[in-house]
Amino acid sequence: MEQTKDRQIAAKWAFNLLKGNFCILDTETTGIDAKAQVCQIAVINSLGELLFESLVQPTHPIPESATAIHGITNAMVKDAPSFDQALVPLLRATGNRDVVIYNAEFDLRAIRQSFYPHKIWLAFPTSDRRQT
């Protein structure tokens, strides 16, 4: 029974992708550890059009090692919105679309870690998520 449900979920997910009912989310972060937070987030639609992009001010400084990878400095995020301020526009951008994330496990962990300092408790539906 569970296998049938999984197939139905996978079929719906694939159908929505073929319809173009998806968006792609990407983040840059302050690092890779358990305290890493988002410092930039962007969403494009299936046509590659930008739906949302923002630098995000993390609650701790961006280490030089992270800046060396993505080029985002503490000065660049100084006046950027905090994660809780960026969340509503982000959710509007993703809307009711399926969200495709390359290296989803890492990005979703960084997003969750960005929630915690702002006392945001938001669950992501993961039953129909396909690791990309």
C-alpha cells in the first residue's frame, strides 16, 4: 500500500514538473556546520525568470572562509533583511509550486537553522520531495 502511495506522489510530482509548475531555490550560507545560516536566497521559475532574490543578514558574522567561496561579505548583508523579514516574500515567490533544490538536504538544513534564532517553527512538506 505504501509503495502505491509513493508512486502516486512521484507521478504527481513529475506531472507538475512537466507542466512547468515548479520553481528552483538556491541559497548561499555562512558555512557548512550546524550553526550555518542563509546569507542569500533566490528563486527562479521554470523559465529561468527571477521570482525572488535577497541578501539575508544572518545572526552571526559570515566567516572569511565562506566569503572566499561565494563572495558575500558582512558589509554586504549589514543592511539586508533578517531571515524572518525575507520569509514572507520568499513564500510568496514559491507559491503553490513544487520547489526543486539542488543539494536539498544542505539548503533545507541551512533554512531551518536560519529559522531558529527568530523562533520560527515552520515545517516543510517532505513526503513528496525528491532529492536533487
